Amino acid sequence: MSDRIVIDPITRLEGHGKIDIILNDSGGVDRAYLQVPELRGFERFAQGRPAEDMPQITSRICGVCPTAHHMAGTKALDDLYKVDPPPAARKIRELVYNIFYVEDHALHFFYLAGPDFVVGPKAPKAERNILGVLGKVGQEIGLKVIGTRRQLRELMTMIMGKAIHPVFGLPGGISKPIAKEDQQKIIDAADVAVEFAQFSLKIFNDVVLSNPKYMEYITSDIYTHKTYYMGMVDQNNKVNFYDGPIRVVDPDGKELCKFPHGKYLDHVAEHVEPWSYMRFSYLKDIGWNGFNDGPGSGIFAVAPLARLNASDGMATPLAQEAYEQFYKACGGKPVHFTLANSWARLIEMLYSAERMKELAHDPEIVNPKVHNIPTEKPVEGVGIVEAPRGTLIHHYQTDEKGLITKANLIVATQNNSARIALSVDKAARGLIKNGQVDDGILNMVEMAFRAYDPCHGCATHALPGQMPLSVRVFDSQHNLLKDIRRR
Amino acid sequence: MKPLILCLGNDLLGDDGIGIRAAEKLQTMLDGQADVVATSMHGVALLDLLVGYKRVIIIDAIQMSGFPPGSVIELELGDLRTVQSPSPHYTGLPELILLAEQMQLDFPEEIKIFAVEIDDPYTVGREMSMAVSKSLQKLIPCVMAYIDWWQNGTYHA
């Protein structure tokens, strides 16, 4: 007889999801699955709409990373109309994108990962939240987090426009230049962002790295997979979020391939499983070889750890220093520890803040020439950015009037989904013995995928507040044996 | 001081757009007695919107009350006031409220929540279901009655 445990929905995950854990006769884990609801109907909805609407539409669908969708959509329009933005528009886009990164990565650290690392994975559930984090690091830091986030949001509104769904990205540019008198505000905020990123890394150093127990979790085999890694790089193979070729390295860190955006279909394919709505991306170069890691399996990872692994370093000095420290402490490159994503995320946050600062000081960003009018007939366009959660691909085909005939999105979490499935299964197997499942163990299973910052975000809700996490145990006939509600 | 009516949801996702629909309707009916804000943001981003108001009505869609789609459920803050409860996004409203309290932010003293049970928030471009669309007939008078009570001390349910 096998028992079935369900964790539904997943705490502190963005979007809805649940984990099914099926126990075997001896109380160990037979198989663990992450299940997510599917967002349906997008392709049909997009058909017949003007391609120029796609950056708005796609950013409205996802309430979690709208800026990433807006930017991937805008870049797909550049490619569709074969028009490059003027230098100022390109820089302003990259500037906005890096501001978004600082804010998004900060939120993940303080709200999602912080409870696991700062408060502790086995702390009482009531303390594993942002309040528990502030209890440890102090209230002043809480005000700093809230204040910095707000300042960055206001800056984004200033640059992108105040409307609920801003029309910012256009094929060949952006909708408005930055006023000269606003440049100083951006410079000031960039200084705050750099200091904030350094200070977040310091918290991680002080609280996590100095605690041998946490380092034991991070480097533990149950949170380790030797897979391929994908990420965007610049001309020097340094991490870039906005533009550059996509580079893939093998489990030993050697380059497997590096391709321009339009060639993604030569390298990325999708595998379907009967138990999940989610499609699993894998590398065509290697092939699908089941849910296994190693060089013979086409499973790859995206997101912070993958980006660091797929690159030769960071393009800014402080982040580069943190990058070197990271690989030194983790025993060389590539790093295969899933939980190291939280550390990698903070290194990326420092890079975004430094890049924001570089661009803020660039005299070009106040050049009023921010749009090149497209003249080519549209046919097909691909736009790729690194979303905070990993490589995000937008691909549109249109008729000659620019109306969408086919739209394909491959979102970051889909690119990570096969490795996330590996992680959930391995963590459950490693942690659940003799049918013993308590709250701390379940949280440690959840940590296996929370590290990726997966986003199954779709509908937007602040409610319900009272929805408990339910753990249900079924026998092999699916009769309910136990119903534990974690309130 | 004017109260805030904060309407949450996504009008591209069928029934999830009920909050946005309610905002459009309230905007035309209220004649400036309250600020109406419609947003697809969530979690900690809501903090920016809530801070500074004394009284707030939140309208949102939910999908697990146990009532049929289109049901309007009135919730007190106390119903949500438990930090242990998980939220599908960064941080749920209960966590946000406790955070604001701990940070001693200028947070609303009174928050009233109207939740509408919905059917399918996972299909892009889906029409809003009839049952959920009809819920406006119950929802709008409830909200208007509260605003009237708060602003004028009169109550016409």
C-alpha cells in the first residue's frame, strides 16, 4: 500500500502549486511531484491582435514579473520590424531593467528565502516569514527594505510612465526620453541601490555563511544536481540580463553552445509528461533522457545560479569580487547546489545596482532621440531577456499588417521545470523516512524548489488569508487517511 | 479624509477581472466620495497603496470559500489576521498588515474586505461567467452602503 501526501498550496511560492508525495510500503518516498495549474488560451487570445500590443498584453498576464515580459516583448518587436533602437533608448531600457532586478531580487531575499536562511528551515512555522526575518535582523532594516523598494518603484514609474499598463517599449525604441533634470534622481537612487545590495550580501555573509549548519544544508547532496546551465552573456561572456547571446555550459562547466536569439529552436525543445500541465524544456543538443542529471541528460537550469555558471564572471567590479568569493567558498565552478541560488541572486542584485549606477551617469541617457521608426514589413521576431527567474523567450509571427498569426512564449519557470522536478523528488526522498513527515521536513522539501524562485503566477490575489496548507495522506486506493491542516 | 476602495484582479483572466469591473462601476457612481484604485499588483506592492488611508475597502476574487461562483463574501480583518496562513504571492494581506503594524507605518485603522468566489482564473481572454458578472448587483450596493456609512453616518442597505 502506498500513501500519498499533498502539500497544497505551496507557501511563499509565487503563483499556485502543490506537491504530491507518494509513499511506498516501507514509509519512504516512492515519487514526489510538483503540480502547477496551467494558464490556458494565450495563443488563441494573441491571434489577430496587433504585435505592438504584445508587450502590454503579456505584462498584464503576469503580475509577478511584468517588466520582464514587457522587455522580452519589446525586443521581439525590434526583431519583427528589423529595427534597432537608438543608443539612448537601448540604454534606458537596460537601466529600467536593472532597477527592476534590484527590487525583484531584494524581495525574494527578504520575503521568500530570508525565512529559510535567516530565521531557519526548522524554526516554528509561525516565525518563518518576513516578520521572523525582521525579528532577527532588526526593525530598522525592515524600514530600509520597504523604503528602498518604494524609491525604486517610483523611479520606474518616472521613467516608464504612470499608467497602470505603461506603453514604454516600442519597436525601435521607447515612448519618451528621460528629462535632464531627472538624471540626478536616478544617480541618487543608484547609490542607494548599490549600498542596499552590499548590505544584503553582508547579511547573507553574517547570518548564513558563518553558520556551519546552513552551509551543510546548502552543500548537502539532497539539494544537488549536476545539470547543464543556461544564461545570457555579453561579448566577454559576462552575465547580462538585457541583451546578448545565450550560452549553455555542461555539468563540468565547458561551453556546449552559444546561440543568437533567433536560433533558440535549434537548441531548446519541450517534453510533456502525463502527470503535469507543465512542459519541460530540455536541450535538443543532448536529448531527453528522463528525469536524470549528468552529461547524458538534456535537463538544464536557468536563473541566478545557472547564469553565474554559464558565464565567465560579472561585468562590474564589486559583483565580480563577490562572484570570485562565491566560487571559492563553494569549491570551484560550476556550483551544483540548488540552494546556492539564494547567494547567486544577491551577487546578481549587486551587479544590477552597479550597472544601474553606470547607466545613470551615462550622458547618453538624456539624449531625446529614443525612437527609430520601423520601415520593414513584419514577418517573424524573437526577443529574449533574462527574467529574474531565468531565460524568457517571446516569439511572434505576423501577417504583413503586423497582426499576430502565431505567438509562442517559453517562460523561465518552464525552462527550469525539469530540474525543479528533480529537486522536489530528490529532497523528498532524502528527507522523508519511515513515513515520518513533520512541518520542518515539509518546509525543507519546499526549500528545494523555492530556491529557484519559480513563478507560476497568473491570477492576482491578495486573498485568501486563511487558506491553510493542507497535508493529506491517501492510501493506494486514494482513500483519505489523514487530513492535517497547517494553520 | 476619503476612504480608499482597492480593487484587485486581472481583466485578462475571465472571472479574475471582477474587481476591475467593480472599480469601473464604482468610479462612475461614487462622485468623488472615495478614491478608487484598480490594480493587478499584489503582495508588498499593495503596501504603497494602502499607507496613508484611514479606511479601506478591498475587493478581490477568491477561489476556495466553499460557496458557489458569484457569491459575495464579506470578511473582517480578524478573519485573515493570522500570519501563518500562506498566500499565493510574495506576501498575503494578513502578513502585510502585521508587517505594517510592526513597522509602525501609517496603515488603515479599518479594512473591510469583499471577496467574490470565482470559477476559472486560468484561461487568458475568457469571458467573465454569468454568475460572477451578476455578483456586481450584490457587491456594489454593499460597498456603496459602507461608503455612505463612513462618509455620512447614514446606512441604506
